[in-house]
Amino acid sequence: MKGNEVLAEAAIRCGCDGYFGYPITPQSEVMETLMLRAPWNETGMKVLQAESEVAAINMLYGAAATGKKVLTSSSSPGISLMAEGISYIAGAELPCLVINVQRGGPGLGTIQPSQADYSQAVKGGGHGDYKMIVLAPSSVQEMNDFVDLAFKLAFKYRNPAMILADGAIGQMMEKVELSDYKKCWTDEEVIEKWGSWATTGKPSSRERNVITSLELDSEKMEANNQRFQKKYRQMEAEEQRYETFQCEDAEYVLVAFGTSARVCQKSVEIAREKGLKVGLLRPISLFPFPKKIISELAPKVKGFLSVEMNAGQMVEDIKLAVHEAGSTRRVEFFGRMGGIIPTPGDVVAAVEQKFLKE
Amino acid sequence: MDVKEIIKPENQVYGKTELLTDNVMHYCPGCTHGVVHKLMAELIDEMGLQEKAIGVAPVGCAVFAYNYIDIDWQEAAHGRAPAVATGIVRLNPEKFVFTYQGDGDLASIGAAEIIHACNRGENILVVFINNGIYGMTGGQMAPTTLEKMVTSTTPCGRDTELNGYPLKMTDLVAQLPGTSYVTRQSAQSAPAVRKCKRALKKGIKNVLDKKGTSFVEVVSSCNSGWKMTPVKANKWMEENMFPFYPLGDMKDSEKDKPVSNN
């Protein structure tokens, strides 16, 4: 199945209550698949095409604030339009899933795959101090698996989660094992699992629930921010996810996520054939960034090469992690932009050029 | 006779609904918001809707509506209340969902959201407070500001060559097949308040009957923004706002034939 179609199928199967979206290449198949599948007849999941990404993210806000499991999907320019709404969702502490099937930018850019929204995704993206949980799939199987995982984390932390894919994984066809069907939660189940914060209509048994990000009292607003930051630190402590490939004896470690990680897996094989001890670290959670494994690898290796489909964004987080580990290990960058996917050979050449030719 | 002998339940002619909280309202004296809040609180109480009601507050003066009516509330981003309400009602069709928005929120930054929500016929009530000005930010021009009206961003009066023309949102949404009841009311006098309450009640009833979007505009004064006393502001409203924004029902699907574009 196609990556985008799998996202839709996974949403239906994980007991999602609703999807709101707006068409944009290269992810329009998500909503098209949902409309064709008509899950409202099957699981009760509602699907609505909004008038804009701005409306879609605010529909998500409204629905998420009633305790429902809801998602939207878009691609880079559309995510920029949603940034305001995501900030409100983070500020109001609502769980939801936003999927970005990235294309090249800036501006209207290109419809070809890119990873140029890394910083936007992991640093917040909208206004104010907030973070999203960001998961980066590198296969169609992970497009399936991460939908459920993202919702679990979103509800655990009452925080928006993002799946940061790209056009290549969205359009790619691979074999996939779909998840089993889960039932949608009832309002009572949501309260039992996650507490009674949602706006479901005020019974006499509780105070009114107000979902807002507004607090004009600076002392209280600072306290809100401190609570958010505590939550983000807890994510950093508990939710770092990654995969390593041939890092055991590696002298040089490629660091890459998503599509560029697939390329780098082949690069490791080519490099090993050439006698170069190269390994791959694939961050799965981009926020929280897998700093712990970098601090473990730093003393053992000669250098890191960040391979990205952008001008060098994740490389900053690798440098930061190496620095925080007290290491002076070299961190280099190789990337392509504009919708170009680097070849495995390009990456090996970059390793040789940056680390071995001096 | 002692006063305590008079204060008895059987002698009570008027009481405050319990749904109106005891929080001191931040609204300026003479503002219409307090009256319309009271009407909504009374209606939700009288119609037994507290457990079903979810309000969506705007950005603007009514941003703190959630402090005054004792129901579940969501605070929307500026102009996005109809989209937020759409998200709520699509997934919770048995709830009574309403937005409460001012004219800067609804007619300017949120014009797209309100048009599309009404056009889809989202089953919600929209309460639209139109005072022709941005009150919260200090009296700037709104899309609804009358021609030649002085605001802080039109110090010489609204010039239609520069700023365009005042926008009649209620007339626009009445054209959309998704709306079932569209009316323009006011709340500056006891008769007007009673009429306004009847209109809001009809809007709520239509939502409960799943008839699509009901839209109740309340032409209001903003004495602070207009730099007038409350009394003078109401007089100015009657003399200037009402001729341009005439009161009355614009669409009532119970009485009218459906609006057709053919």
C-alpha cells in the first residue's frame, strides 16, 4: 500500500474519532482514502474537508477539546498555515495528531520530497514556548505503526504530536501489516483513562471545564509555562526513540531520519564493502531528540555525519548533543535540497571527503 | 412591616439565573455584552441545557465569556470560533454548540470560517455582537464600521475609497442555504431585550431540532470605543446604526420558502 493510504487506514483502525483536512500535494491521498473508505459507516469516525488549513486545525482544536481522538494531515505550506492553531492546541494542552508529509520549500517550493520542516517541527513552529512530540517514519510500515503511537503519547502528555514524513514515504508503495481494529473511546472511557478535563457539557457533579490558552495574570502564565516545560523535560527523559544500524564498531556514524535514513542504510553497506567502518543512527523521535545515544556513541567514534534533505537543520541538534556530552567529536553535514534525494554513493563520498581527505 | 417579611420566595418577581456566575464582569458600564450574556445564561437554564451546552468564546471583548456563564467553554483563536464549533458539533452532534463573536472576530479575520460554517449548515447557534468597532484593542475600525464613523484608525471618519464599505454579514449569511434562522436584533431597551431573547430562543430551538445554522446578530453600542456616554451611545446607535443595519428577521425557514439563487 501507499504510505498516505496507510496513514488513513491506520487512523480508522486505531479508533480515531475524526479527521479534518484540506487537499495539498503530496498527501491528498490521506483524505481521499478516508472519504472512499467512509469510516463513519463502520467505526463512527467522521471525516470533513475544511475550507482551509486554518479552519482544519481549528476544527481539530474544537474536537480535541471534547476529548476525541482526532487528526489532520497536510504538507509543508499547509503546516505553516496551521502553526497558529498548533500553538493554541499546545497552549490549551490538547491531545491530537498532525501529520506533515513534507515537500520542498520555501514558499510554494516544490511538490518533491524534502525534510526542510525539521526545525519548524521540533522547535515548535508557531509562537510561544512549546514543543510537539515529533515522530519520523522511514517506511510505510512505520506510517501505520506511528499513528497509534502518536495518539498514545499525545494523550499521555495532553500535547499535540506530529508525524513528520516526506513526499517519498507518502507516495511510496510497500508491504505493510495493518494494525487490528480498536474501538473508539466513549466519553466515559476518556474520563476514566485521561481525566475529566474535556468540554463534554457540564454535569452538576463537576465545575465547568474551560479550554483556553489565555491567562492575563503573568504569575499564573509563567506557572503554566513552567508546567509545559516540565512536561517537555519528562518527554526528553522517557520518550527518546531511535534505531542503530552497524554502530557497534563504527568509526563514523551517519545520522539520518525518514527517507534519508533509508538512503543511508545502503550507504553503510557500500562503505563497509570499501572497508570503511560506517554505521547509522536513525532518530525516530525528533522531539525529544535522541541525545542519550549520541552521548553514548560520541566517545567511541571519530565523527558524525548528519544526512538531511535540507540545508542542515538536525545537524544543530547533533552538535548540541555532542557538546552536552562533553565531547569535541566532529559533526559534519551533507544534504540536498529542492526535492532532491541524495544517493547512497553521494553519502559515502561525503564521508570520504569530510573525514578522510585531510 | 419588616423587610424580612417581604423577602420571601412567593414575593419574588425576578431572580438571577444560577448559570450567570457571580464573577464581576469586565465589561464597561452600558455595554451590550452583559445583557446578551444574561439572556444566553437564562435560556440555557430555562431550556435545561447546561449539560448539553458547549460555548465557543471569541477573541475580543467577549474573550472572557467563559468566566460568566456556568457551562463548558472553549476559547477559540481570533475569528476561528465557527471552525472550532464545527469540530465540536461534528463529533458531538447531540450537544448544543454555540459561538459568541464580535464583529472584528466574525466579519473580518473570521469571515471565511463563518461563511463556510453557515454554508455547510453546521448545526450551531451563532451570536454575533455588532458594535461597528474593535472594542478590546481600543476602538479601531471594523469591517462593520459605518461610513464616516470616527474610530482610532479612521480619525477623520471611515473613507470608503480608502477602507471600503461597511459589511453586512447577516445579509450575506441569509443567502446561504445552510442557515435556517437569520435575524438582526438589539438590546438597548426592555422591549428590545425581550425580542432579542425570543430570537435567541428560536435559534437554540432550531439547533436542538437540527435545522442547521441559526445566526442572531445583536446591533450593539460600544460607548467606550465610540467615546460617548452609555445613554448617548444608545441614541447614536438608534439614529445611525439601525438605518444601515435594520432590525428584524431576515430568514426563517419555518415561514420562508428556501432561498434560491435561480
